[in-house]
Amino acid sequence: MFRSISSIARLIGIARTFARHDALFPLEQMHVTPVIVTVAKLLSRREVPGRPGMRLSAALEELGPTFIKLGQALSVRPDLVSQEIADDLSSLQDNLPPFAGAIARATIEEELEAPIDELFGSFDDNPVAAASIAQVHFAVTPDGENVAVKVLRPGIESRFRQDIELFLWLARLLERTRPALRRLRPLEVVRTFEASVNIEMDLRLEAAAASELRDNTEDDVGFRVPKIDWIRTGRRVMTLERIEGIRIDDLAMLEEASIAPRDILQRSAESFFNQVFRDGFFHADIHPGNMFVAPDGTLCPVDFGIMGRLDRKTRNYLADMLIGFLDRDYQRVAEVHFEAGYVPARKSVGAFTQAVRSIGEPILGKPLHEISLARLLAQLFQVTETFEMEAQPQLLLLQKTMLVAEGVGRTLDPSVNMWALARPLIEEWVILNRGPEARLRDMVGDTVSKLEQLPQLLGRAEAVAEALSGAQYTDRDRDGGRHGRESNWVLYGLIAVIVVLLAANM
């Protein structure tokens, strides 16, 4: 009861902030807090110019770190907020005033349990970047290595926890009072957001993500992930190799350094493809401020708080679907969605094929350099409501990352389609992973996996069979061997049937 009252009080404050920016429409559309919305309108309603998404972005920025992160998370969910609002939220600025260098020093000393002078030969109190969760300082280790030190904001964990509790309360209220919205799984959306934030709140996990990406791409020419300094890394502090380079979108500096933008675009396309399809683990926050170009033209990403992960099944679906689109085989695109279970079997394959064609033709009919696979995916996901296709958060995150990548690509060279540059890699991957030999290899692998589980299946089947037949055959010893042998044959036959049924549903 107390939690509900405190949540309502907090929601009133949020509604007033939304009202000041003329951005109450998200609460109005929910239809779960009409009284709160009405009061907020009376107290704070203003007429503010700009698109709804722009006004919402301004309100979220005023509400602070959690809401900034929420806006960034919603920018990859056009199925929840519309494509136009998602586009506006994607430009939400994650910049906050820095906290004092003395506080950063104290945090480092407490977290790493050592005086700052022992940890670093020098430490710059002026941060080079300050965001909603942490800020970054340059330093030099006692061994003379230049490093960047990321430090969490003081008290940020408790503030996020309070806001997450409010979001969870509101999501449960939505699912209870608005059944039509359950398809969008609001509670799961908040849980996913919570998990993402929890990762960003523990800098050891971000360091682990950077380390994994570094291992995956260690042999990739023209791409280098900074090395983590694990000795100077903890839950609230992360130290990594300092990157010296040019922002990927600074064309003037690239030209001055004699680095060809098209070469950078080629490396970007190849790197993105390798991360998504080869490794299934990709940097999902690759805006220009997070990607630098070293003097030799090597791409160097930073900030690994938001990463995407795709399992093998999802990568296969994605490859089959994109190939179907590029070949204009719209029926195959539709079939892929049914095979993956994304569209319910009761829906019409023909109708979905028609919807897919309506998406593909306008986009694929453009000149090659104007084709946007990110836009194609975005429009595809917009048909979710009509065909009861459940949202796939990992694919929505990928789509948004592709959109940012395409934007960077157009800045580097608007006459080139970055995905066309990666086509040789795509074709090679498809042959190795989706061709007849690959499908046979996958089938053999599935069969071996099921055979390895056979002893466990037999044990389960025997237990079920004995439970079903135990009472019926308790008198077999009294009736002699004939009845006992018959009982055994019945039991073994029943076990065989159960094994087949269990294996078929694995």
C-alpha cells in the first residue's frame, strides 16, 4: 500500500514535468492514470513547439539519468512509441554536468582500496566526458601507460533502483488494466531495461564485454578494442587503454590525416558484419562519439555499456530473411518468420507475403546507395500488431544499431551503400552457414545432441512407464513367468513410445 502511494506521488511529479514540456501524450495513451494527467494539465500545461518526440526528449532529459536511459531504450522500440518518436529519442543527449574530481578520486580509492598516488602516476581531475551514469578521466599509470578511467556517479545506483521500482509498478498496472497492451509485454520491456541498466551499473561487466569483443576481433585487420586494465577495475571504476584518434565523422581531420573515408566505411561494414553474424556479439552504441580512427586508419570503439547478442538461431533467421529480401523472394521472407515462430501458425502466409512485398518493393526499388536495410527492418517490425508478431528486443536493438551505422556511412561517403561493401563477406557466410552442407552439418549436430540425451530420456520414460503400469502388474510374480514376460513386453513398448514422443518434442 505504501509503495503504491509513493509511486502515485512520484508519478504526479513526472506528469507535471511532462506537462511543462507538452509531452503528456505517453501517459494519456496508457489510459491508466487519467486523474493524474488531468491534474498535471491544470497545474503545468504549456504549449511548446516541436514534434512530440522532441518534446518528450526534453522532458526525459529534465527528469534525469534513469529517464534519459529509458528514452534511449525506447528509441529502439518503434513498435511501442512509433517510428517518428523513436527517431527523435535516438538523439537524446546523455550529457550531464560533471561531478567534482575530488569525488572521483575518493570513489577510486574506496573501490580499489589503495591511495590514488599508488594507482596512478598522474590523474586529471577534469573529466573528458560526463554522462548520466559515469564520467571519464585521463590518467597515467606508474608504468607510464596512458589510460582512461571511468567512474560511476555518486549515489546513482539508489536513484536508478527507485525509478526502476516505479517503472515495474506502472508496467504491472498496464498489464492488469490494459489487456490490449499485453502483446507488447511492458513488464518484460522494463525487466530488459533493468537488466541493461544493471550491467552499466557494474563496470566490471562492461569491462568483460570489452574484453570479449577484443578477443573476438583480435585477428581482424583495421579494428582494435582497447585493452582493459583489470588491476585498476572494480564495480564502480573501470580503467582501459586510452584511445588517441579522430572521431569517425570528422571528415576534415580524416582528410588532414590522409585517411580515405571510403576505406573507413569498408572497415566499418566488415567489422559490423563480423560482429553480428560471425560472433553474434556486437557493439550496440556506435554513434560517432564512441568510434575513433587511429592514425593508421584502424577503427577503435569505446564505451561498451550497451552490447547486443544474437544466438545462432536468430542469426540464421536474420540471414535467410535478408537474403530473401535482396532476392525479392517475398514468400521465402514470410516463410522464414513462420519457421522461426515469430508469426503464429494460424496466420495466413499469403497475407504476410503481401505485407512483406509492400515493405520491400518501395525500398529495394531505390538506387543501391539509397537502400536502407535498417529502414526495411523497421517497417517490417511495424507489421507486428496486424500479424500478432511478438516483439524481438534483440532484433530491434540490431535495427537501431544498423540505422546509426548507415547514418555514419552516409557521412563518410553518401554515394556508397555500406552493406554492398560487405556483400562478399555475406555471400561467404551464407555458403558456409546456410548452404546444403551447413544445413546437413546442423542436422547431424542436432541428432548427436539428441543421442547424447538418450540415457536421460530413457530414464524419464522408464519412470513414467512404471508409474503408469505399476498397479496393473503387481500380481505378475503370482501368475507365473508368462504374465511377467507379457508385462515386460508391454512395459518396454510403452518406454519406446514415450522415448519417441519425448525426442520429437526436444
